[in-house]
Amino acid sequence: MPHILVTNDDGVESPGLLALAQALRTIGDVTVFAPNRNWSAAGHNKTMHKPLRVWSVSLEDGSQAMTTDGAPSDCVALARLGLVKKPVDIVVSGINNGPNLGYDVTYSGTVAAAMEAAINGWPGIAVSSDDYEGPRHWDTAATAAVEITRQALKFGVPENSLLNLNAPNIPLAELRGIRVTRLGNRVYRDVLVERSDPRGVPYYWIGGDPPGGQLDEGTDLEAVSQGYVSVTPLHMDMTFRPLLETVRGWLSQAEPRAG
Ligand code: MN
């Protein structure tokens, strides 16, 4: 049986985490190690300036889990550094309550945990379910996650890469299939909300409606909007190669000369 490390960014009490752990137990031994609070949109963290506590908790189904006051990426790092003794075959993060599409991957703690796995030489999969409110169809994302995890264990995931899975929040029977996609263009609708505290000093919220996006063909945004699970392969090398020569060109005219 493969050993699967399950984490998330919504916190150890999240129903999405439990649904994922239960589904993955059908194909492997599962260790759950997740943050004790919600870290959504906290990105990729390495806690360096405070101690990290780790303790054991029971999930709703009575199974044991490890939890910490650190970030999702800290959970993976702590596991890698020895807190999880049994060798890990794959890290699966989620199921996030809400999508991680397009630029969301740069904010997401769910995806950050899978990135931390990639950095540490472990295959990583991030799993998210669309919609921010209303009834949840965790089983749709969980079923897709089991299938993709099974394939990733069978064929391997190349070094420095990870998979980002998003499921539409629809009943499993209505799912149209799985599409392999590229990241789309998210459109954020953030607005600045300014209020005053009781002392009359202004404070700010980044508010506004949930993000939308361009439904370009072949993208994660389009696939999920059409009732498909989206799987996007991601790579940790963010170098934009077409700009290498351009920037070298700028610097060839500058002092000091680029080498
Ligand atoms: Mn989240």
C-alpha cells in the first residue's frame, strides 16, 4: 500500500480534508497532517521566527491526525524533516473549499503544500472544489483525486512539478469527465473597503465579489465552468524563457555589462 500524506489549508477540522482522507484510504495508508486553523490565501510559507507546536487530534470519523500552528507548507516540511517516520509516496492537499484556478495558484495555501512537496522531492497534488458557498459535492473532487493519485503513483510525477486539480461543485453523476488544462486568466474584482475603528483611525479590507475569469479554450477556468474536472501540470521553474534574450539585450547597453 502506498503511503499518502494528506494536508490542506482550510484547517484540520475542514470537511473537505476528511472527505479526501477517507477517499484516499481506499488506495493507500493515509497520514493526515494539517494546520490547526484556516490558512486560505496565505501562499507559500516557511515559518522561521517562531516555534512550531505539533499535536495529535481526532477527526470526525475517529481517525487520528497530526496538527500544527504552522502553515500548510510547514506541515509538509515538518513531515519531510522527520516528524512523519514512514516514507511518504505522495502528498495530496485539499479538498479546498473553493477553486484554485489561474493566478489563484500563487495565493493558495493548498497549492503551496503541493509545491513544498515538489521542492522536497515528493510528488504533490493540490485538490480544490469550485464555488465558495452553498451545498458541497466533496465526493466529486474526492473521486477525481483518487483517480489522479492512482495514476501519479503508477507513472510518477517529474521532479519539480506538481498537479493542480479543480473539480466542479456538482454531483458526481453530472460530471462530464476530466480535462488536462493550462492555467487561465483569473479576473479579480477586489475593491478597497475603508472603515474607521472606534478611535477614528481608518482601517482597510480587500473586499469585493468572488473572482471571475476568461473562459479561454484549453484552460482550467473553462474546463471547470463546463462541468469537467481540470488537471493542470505545474512546474516550480517560473523562468519566462522568451524574456531571457530581451533582458540580456537591455543590459548589453547598460553599465555594468551583463556577463
Ligand atoms: Mn482554503
